[in-house]
Amino acid sequence: MNCGRWDYIFSFIKKFRSRSDFVLPDRSQVTMDIGFLSAYVDLLIRTCHRRGAHAIGGMSAFIPIKNDEKANTLAFEKVKQDKEREVRAGHDGTWVAHPGLVSVAKEVFDKEMTGPNQIQRLRQDAIVTQKDLLSVPLGEISEIGLRTNISVGIQYLEAWLRGKGSVPLYNLMEDAATAEICRAQLWQWINHKARTSDGSPVTEFMVRNLMRQELDKLIGHLGEERFYAGQYQLASELFGRMITAEDFPEFLTLVAYEHLLELERNGGKEAK
């Protein structure tokens, strides 16, 4: 079994979306070593090893960073720390978001895991309760977190509408699950009138204002010609609809799928 962190975080938000006591902080603060994710890791390993099955660690989203040696070194160090946590917890293998990081993960597992797997580690010390599996990590909702969710969500959806399944954004590999977290958190924060670290309530008006600002940034970064040649307007429209919908859309991809098909039929141009 694979310890899929991003899918699990999204599922956690979706399952408890109506509960104000399950509002999560910024995605960057929902890490594998605390709260419900830590309990999930321990229970998954114990469950697998009790049955003689392999427990596989989750994907680290960091990717190699070109033209910035300092940032690249930091990214590699974070991947190393993540894999050390996994192998020491008892995982039998792992995976990464980019081929360039395979050697980092392999080096950690080769050093820490003396045999072909760790199935003999039954993790009977891991006593995981229902309360542990529902433990919400402490943290804050920041303007940076809001902007990141908006920007990543729109940019990923734009790429998805052009047929891409995973996209490197801000030195992380983003996929459908991470985009789901982005839009699910925004929906959750708006619906539960969550407050940011400076006390500001997260409202639809605030989020739409931030969306306009982030789109302006994208235009400035990409240039108008490239921006309007892409699917950013459609992506932002769909994304805005999903995060403000009265009923939580089951999956981002289901909402966008008909538009994807329409774009394919029209050679990349949305029907008017």
C-alpha cells in the first residue's frame, strides 16, 4: 500500500467539509509528521506488515531547481529528510516526483534499510486510535497560503485543460490531488468563515479580489499574448465557480471534463 499524502489530505477535507472543527491550516503546514497524517503513516505500516505486504512511502513534491544552487540544495535536503522519516518509520520503499531525486531517496533507504524490506518490523508499538486519525494539525491560514492555493489551482487547471497531468509550479510538482487540496481548502475556508493569521475573515469577496491580483501577476509574467493564447480565463472561471459553489463539487476534474473534451474537439479553442 502506498501512503498517498496529497490524495489523503484532499479526502480528509472533502469528508469533513461541513465540520468547522476540521478546518485545516495552510497546506504547507499539513506535514506527514503531525496530526492525522502521522497516525495514518503508522497505521498503514502496521496494517501492511501484519499481512506481509510492503508499505510504500509517499511522494515528495520537491523537484530539482535549475539556476539556483542554494534553492536546489535546500530542496534535496528536504527530500532527504522526508525519506529518512519514512524509512525510520518502517516503510519498505518510496517514490519521488522527479527522476533526478531517485538517487537521494535510494541513498537514504540503502543506508537505513539493511535488507530488501522491513516487513519484520510489525510496528506493534503503533497504537493508533480513532482520535489520532482525526487529529487536526495546528497552524494558521495566511495570505500567502490563500494566494498559493489560488495561483497553483488555476495554473494546474489551465494545464490540465491542455492535457497535462502533472505540472512543475514554484519548484514543486503539482498534480490533480494537490490542485484538489487548493480548491477544497479555499471552499472550506470561505464556507466556515475561517480567519487568517491577522484576523481577517476569509470571504468570497476577499478570495475573488486575490484571484484578480494573481491573474494580473500571471499576465505580467507570461505576457498578454501567451496568457490569452492559453486557457487561463476558462480555468479561472471554473476554479472560481468551484470554490464558491453552494454544494462542494465531488472532483475538480469532473467539473472540467466536458470543457476538456470541447477543447479537444475544437483544436484547443473553447466554444463560444
